[in-house]
Amino acid sequence: MLSLADVEAARERVVRTARETPMRHSHTFSAMTGADVHLKLENFQRTGAFKIRGATNRITTLSAAEQAAGVVTASAGNHAQGVALAASRLGVDAKIVMPEHAPISKVNATRSYGAEVVLHGHDYSEAAEHAHMLEREEDRTYVPAFADEQVMAGQGTLGLEMLEQCPGVDTVVVSVGGGGLISGVATAIKANRPDVRVVGVQAEGAASLPQSLERGEIYERDAVDTMADGIATRRVGDLPFEVIQERVDEVVTVSDPEIAMAVLYLLERSKTLVEGAGAAPLAAVLQERFDYADEETIVACLSGGNIDLNTLTTVIVRGLVETGRYVKFETVLKDRPGALDDLISVISAAKANIYRIQHDRSSRDIDMNAAEVELELETRGHDHVADLIDKLEANGYEVDLLV
Amino acid sequence: MLSLADVEAARERVVRTARETPMRHSHTFSAMTGADVHLKLENFQRTGAFKIRGATNRITTLSAAEQAAGVVTASAGNHAQGVALAASRLGVDAKIVMPEHAPISKVNATRSYGAEVVLHGHDYSEAAEHAHMLEREEDRTYVPAFADEQVMAGQGTLGLEMLEQCPGVDTVVVSVGGGGLISGVATAIKANRPDVRVVGVQAEGAASLPQSLERGEIYERDAVDTMADGIATRRVGDLPFEVIQERVDEVVTVSDPEIAMAVLYLLERSKTLVEGAGAAPLAAVLQERFDYADEETIVACLSGGNIDLNTLTTVIVRGLVETGRYVKFETVLKDRPGALDDLISVISAAKANIYRIQHDRSSRDIDMNAAEVELELETRGHDHVADLIDKLEANGYEVDLLV
């Protein structure tokens, strides 16, 4: 099984490509939770995520002949970028197979880090199959995303940094997809500091580890559905599972809306951009998904920052809705001069700001002499939204909330 | 005139409320420019901007009697939050006057930092007038946003940190609104290191300093128009202007689209959220608005991170448009079964992803037997957009670009 010595050996190799990322105390999240919350900003890592650590350790431990033959992997995410940059920095040729419809930003980023991108297949499985074909035909070494001891050891270097940067830590919280990160981190932490608790977090729509731990054998989901694409895996790996069973104290889940709120809080309050998988640990802390004491020192590992800009826009809008700062609704007006004016006066008196109005007299769903209006407004919070709706209804408008 | 001793004295006071913010080397922006670019992450400052430094120095240098009587100021922005938190940490009562229609997020943030918010007036001038009335009636001390030596000295502590954190610096780039920040920073830098160049940056839509320097007297604009609300001032202050004339080497301007692109790059590549005023210095570097040598060590001061989430959403969408990753257009279909299918096949063959389609058969602008379609697509860059439009036109569609 993976040992502290493996992780410590990895550290000397990992510094060749990866940086030691900062740790920050968060006044905001400490005040919100009563705990003493620290953030490990691994979203500031090169390539924007921790994957470069494991990839570097895997590639540097290959023989000279293996390095000369090059590496290959399949991924549409952070692993692709981690392998690409690690390989190019170490002078090793890399081919990364990505599904044909992989997000353009990820394809471009992977290319920019110096790898050859091969677009193949409709999904990850087809891409992986093609990558294994290249492994055989071109004699390349396949770099696994998590189920590999050298990869796990590389990710574990994050655990060493967390102990050094926050020696008073009581609990470390880490997200879990395939389990490579948490198995490395738990190994580093438990060997040094058995008193430090390690908590794993999965997205509800991709949770398999709680079931696996309960059954004592790996449970594989039929499908996954979460905005946290970095941990959207159907099962954990065999090697990581062994380590997790022995060294992880607790595993909890968080929902996508909870993850989205954590992304938004990190952006708005901490001014830092984190992807869904990276925000899940903070979401678990904010939702008190596990017990912690007042002033307990908690490190949330923000493992990556590669969130798609479109996803981010959706997260921002949903966050505004959930905190009552944005409302979208439909109502019906008599189609006569002044009708829109009257509606706007009510809104203005309620002190809501209008973002957008769409006025449609041609909708087939309503009377010929009426008009449908869709409004998007900036509001001050849930009480303000309730007050606004009351005022509209008191003035005879039916309000149909759209978000 | 403001001296290094003033700034050094301020430093001992400023640490009571403000943190020393980190400096980061940026591989991305160094590669993009050929210079050695470092980022001073003042967006990580408490309250999200540098203003707490000056406010703290002003408040701690008041007499005990003045502190007991409390302070007052007018602001709809970062100064409001800086004074609010500085005062509450120092145990001084603060009233902050904000215009009635100030952004809700700023009002809430200012309250959360422990100040009493007074909503008064339609614009900043009316709010300021009311604040000066409170100054007289309640015997409070007015804390100016920039035209005050203690405020300028407090902001100057940022300059001391930049010299210490990046001793090899050749050029420091700082944004300019009223001039409080740059006058403090230039004082700290020129007294210690006269060889270090200090460059000021204004938003085109709020530029007054280049004209003022040329004339040798302060020029005041009639109006301002920029997304960088933190530096949207009509003129610089008298005291800052004196210092700027003597100690700032160069002043340049950047446009709003250039600022927006810098905000987007910082978010996407550096995973950090910066407001318009905070991104302006990086925009000036990226646009080579001033000359610099290969490998010249440049520190861009990211002075704040309090960007409105709605503004941010707009910035993201505009950034996607400018980099060819989002396109929105309108076209007209024959209104017959299969017409939409045909259009979608062309788009799909061109490998663009569809975000949103709006299909409207009732528009009054077109023939009775036609339908208008509005499409929003994800694309791979400008070449891909051009290729897509070619393919649509070759298939007989007229394409009317909407963004």
C-alpha cells in the first residue's frame, strides 16, 4: 500500500514542474461557521489544478527508454492539462486523447501546454479505448488519472504542504472523484499526524464512495450528473479505495446548488475562482455536513480552478437568485397605452432595479387584448422579493416566477 | 508635501486593520508580454480593496476627542467599505452616506462591516453634501477619499510592500482615480528607489490626468463613463496632483474593452477576481501602452476586487465574443416543416455548440411565410466563426450578427 516514503520521494520530483500553492486564512468563512477556516489555494497551481503533481511523479519515475517513447492518456479535464504540461516541461512527448466534443477551452489549453491533442470518440470511454490503442501501437506509457501509486504519491505532496503551512490543523477536507488525491493526501497526513482528521467530499450526483465503504467493496454508479466535472466519476479506483478504507475518517456528500453557492462565495468574498470539484470541500464545511467544534482548525482543499466560463455565468445567476438578489417573472398586462407604465411604477416604488423587460403582444397563450411581460430585476434579498410580489399582487398583477 | 516618513509612520498604524497582501509572479502574462510580470494582489485586502489602508491611517491619527465624536464620509464604493471596517475595528463610530440608488451589494457590505449607512441624495454630490452636514451637526470628522495627506500616506504602504516583495522591480503600474493611491505609492517608491519607474493608468472615459499634466494645472471633466467605477472621478485631488507632478514618470489610458479583457484574463488564467480599476494596470501592460524592455520586471497593482456580479457576467460574455468563443446572430427561415432542422444540420456540421435558439414566427418585420431565428453558439475562435458564417451563407442563409 502507498506509504509516506512514496509521497516524500514524490516531493523532490514534483517541484520540477509544480509550485507550492499558498494557504490563506479566511476571515469570512471562519465568521460564517465558527470554525477557523483555512483555504489551500491549489486552484493557483500551474494548469489550474493539482493533477500536474501526480503526472509529474509518474513521468519522472519512468525509465529513460519509456520516457523516450513518450506517454499517452485520455481525459477531457484537468488530467489532460496536467499530463500535457508535466510532459513538455520534462521533455517527454505526450499524446492526449479527448472526446470529439470536448469543451473547446480544454482542448486549446491542453495544446497550449505542449501536447498533441487527438480528438477521438463520442465519450470518455471511446477516447480511453483509443488512447490504449496508441499505448500498444506506439509503445507509449499510459498515464492513469488516479489508479496508480506514483500518481497517488504525487497528489499526496499536497498533504505535506498543508501540514507545513497550517501546523495547527485539526481537519482536512478534500474532494473525491477517482480517489487519487484523497488517498495521497490521507497517506501523507496520517503517517505524520494520526490525530488530524481527513474528510472526503463527493457530489451527490456522482457519489459512490459512501456506498462502497458501507459495502466494503467498490460500488459503481450507472451514471453521473453534477456540475463538478472534476469529480464526475462513476467509481473510485481499486488502489485508492484500499487507502481510503484505511486512512480516511469520514465521507460526506454535497448537492450541486450547495457547490454552486460555495463557488459564488469564493468568488465574491475571497476573490478567487474555483471549479465545482474545488468548491465541494468548502460547501461541506458551510453546510456542516460533518461535525466540527467551535474554532476547530479546518483546511478546505480548493483543488482546481478550471471552471468553464459558461458554467460560471450560470453559477453567478443562480447564486443571485438563491440569495434573493435577482428575480425573473412573467405577468400579463391589458394591451392598452400606459399599461406598461403602470407596472413599472409599481416596481420602481418597490425600489427594485430593472435589468431587462420583454414585452410580447403576440403570444398565443393569452387573450387577444392582453400582452405578456417578462421582467428581470435586481432585488435586495428574499424579504425584498416577497415585498415586491405583494405590492404587484395588491395592484392586480398575477406574478408567475420563472426562476 | 507628503514624505517617506509619513508613509513609514502610517505603516505601523495600517497593520492594525489591513493585511499585507501577496505578490505573485505570473507565468501567463510574462509569456504574453515578454516582460517579467508580477501581480500585487491587493484585491485580497480586507474589504476587497486598498482603501482600508488610508482610512485606518486617517482615523488612528485623530485625537481621542475626535475619535470619540465619530467619523463620516460619502461614497458608493470601496472607500465606504474601507472607512466602515477601519472605524469598527478601531472602535470609532462611523456614518457612511451613500446615494439612494447605490448598488445593493455595496450597501449591504458597508453595513456588514459595522457602519451606519445613510441613504441620501440622487448622486454622489448630494450624498457628499449630506455627509458634510452631518460633519458639522454631529461634530464628526469627515474622512476624504483621496485629497488628504494621512489618507495618501496610508495608501502609500502598498508601495513599501511592493518594494520588499519584489526587490528587482523596474516599473510599478498603478491606476489613478482621485490620485490618493498613486501619490502614496510614488512617494514610498521614489524616496527609496528613485530608479524605479512609476506609471499611472486611467480609464479613457475618466481620464483627466494626462490633460492636467500637460497644462500644469488640474483639468476637470464634465462627465465620466467607464466600467471601472473605482476610478470614475472627474478630476484628481489637489494634494495628490502636486505629488504626481513631481514623482510619477508617465500616465497612460486604457479603454473599457481593454479593461474587460484584463478582468477576464485574470479570472480565467490567474483564477483571481479583480474589478475594472484593479485590472486597468494589467490592461496597460498587455496593450503595451508604455514602452518596456524584454524581461523588464513589472509590478501591476491589482488594487481591488469588488466588481458587481452583473458587470462580471457582462465582462465574461463580452470576453467570449472578443475571443471568438461566443457568437449570436439572427437569420430567417422559410416557415415550413424541416426548415429549422436544415439550419441546425449546417451548424452541427460546422462543429459549433448551440447554447440557445429562439424561434419566432410572429415577428412583424418579416414575410408572413417566414420565421426569424436567433441563435447563440459556442465557437472555437475567430477563424471558426468566419468558417461557420461562410458555411451558413453558402447554404443560402443571411446571417445578421448581433454581438
